[in-house]
Amino acid sequence: MEPHPDRAFVVEEYYLAGEAGVVCASFVAGVGLRAATLECDPDVIGRGPGRLGYGAGPRSPYPATEAAGRRDLTRLSAPGRITRTCGGAVAASQSHAEPSLRQRAALAQAEKEAIGSWAAAQIRDGETVILDAGTTTGRVAHHLRQRSGLTVITSGLTSMLELATTDAVEVVVLGGTIRHISQGLVGPLTDLALARLTADRVFLGADGLVADRGICEASIVQTRTKEQMAVRGQRVYVLADSSKIGRAPFSAWAPMERPYTLVTDDGATEEQLAPFRSHPDVDVVVVPASREVGAPATAVPA
């Protein structure tokens, strides 16, 4: 899409709105157009805040006008696919429901792969590590399949299945109740097992991460498990792709009361990372996200 020369706006949020390449976007106040229908490169969809040029695009069926944008928002909100906000909209799945593990696995694949590869490379032979449930920690497990002499403690079915046939890695599966939507084990039995274990490194996932509040999740049972994991390791890492930085999609929180390392991808803006860089207990690692899934990741100095 060729942007209009006088119409480039900072996008606060954007979401796939149905037809391929059509995105509902919410713009910052004061630029005249508050909501519109755009056509853009599918690679940027779901990657969080960014910058897009405004225009109809060669294949867009909608005129690039404010009125057309508002009509489109109304059309999408009627069946409950989006929720209207002041000046724009958010995806209904974000404002009302938690996405399934399968849906999450389809998002930010290159970013998660790069983060997972970097995280796995930090683990030394002979160490014991804790892997949280989730798709990004699942990529860490994937990169440990050729390793030996490790002990992996996990609450995630994804990580468990990745390592189930790796005889050289001891896998300790925490007990508990399965949260079917996230494919993770939670609850009193999970916490009881964690209380009797320690690890060299802990790798946590997140639905959202805010510097002064911690990890945001859909359920308080998840945040309780993450808090328990965080106190059982010597070093703690939070693995969060750039779409999750500074986001608070739900109401349950796991405060990060110990120093930790944030590992994210190079899609994160300096504005997103600034609160973490200035936090005395947070180290920031930015990993380049290769478009080729499986390419080795090298950290960018932060």
C-alpha cells in the first residue's frame, strides 16, 4: 500500500478485521481521522503498535474516508467481532475472551521462534530449568530436544510433548488441573509441587507485560503459578514478543518482585521498552526476529 503523502499516523492498535489484508485501526487523537479501514502488509498484523500509512490500497473495497471507516466498525461490531472504543475498536477476542493455544501459536511465529532459540542457548549443561506453559516457552523446549544432561520442570503440555521422546533430558511434569484453553497445569497441586523444587533458571510467558505492574494474564490461577515459579529460580526470564509489551489485556496480575530479564524481539519500539530499561530490576534483551522460522537468534545489545 502506498501511503498518502500527508497522512501517516501512529497506530495505537490494529487487528485483522475479516477480509485478507483489511485491518481496523485506531489512531491517536488530533489527526482528523480517528478510525478507518486500511489495507496493509499482512506481516504487520498482530505485531502491536507501529506506524502505517493511511490509504485505500489497490485491492481495498472501501474508500479511505472517515465515514467509510465508521461504517466498517459498525458492520464488524454488530456480530460481536469487535468492540467499539472512543475513536476506534478493539478485537472482541481481546476484550471479552482469551484466545486458545492454537490461536496463539499462529501469531508472531518468527518472533517466538527467535526468543525461544535465544533462551534455550542460555541454558548450560547440567542445569535445572522451569518452563511456564505457553507457546513461546514451547519453542524453548523445542530447542532443547538435542541437548543432554538437563532437567526441565514444566507446567505446559506443549513443552512436555516437545520433550516427551528426548531420553537425554529429564522432564518433571508438575501436577494440577489442566486449563484447557492454555494447555497448562494450575492450581494447589501445581503450587505444592513447585514449593518442593528449585531451578537454575525460570522462563515465564505472558499475555501482557507492564514494567511497574508485572505479568498480565486471563486468570488468577495462572498468575499464582507464575509467582510461585518466579521465586523458585536463581535467574528469571520473561519471554514476551513485542505485541505484548506494555499491554494489559486482562485483569489478573503476577507482580514481578525479583530482578528479571525481559526477552523480546526487535519489533518492540523504544517507547515500549523505555519503562523497562529505566527499571532498576529489569535487564532487557532484544532478539532479531528472522522471517525464516528456525533461523538462529543473536541478541542485540540493549
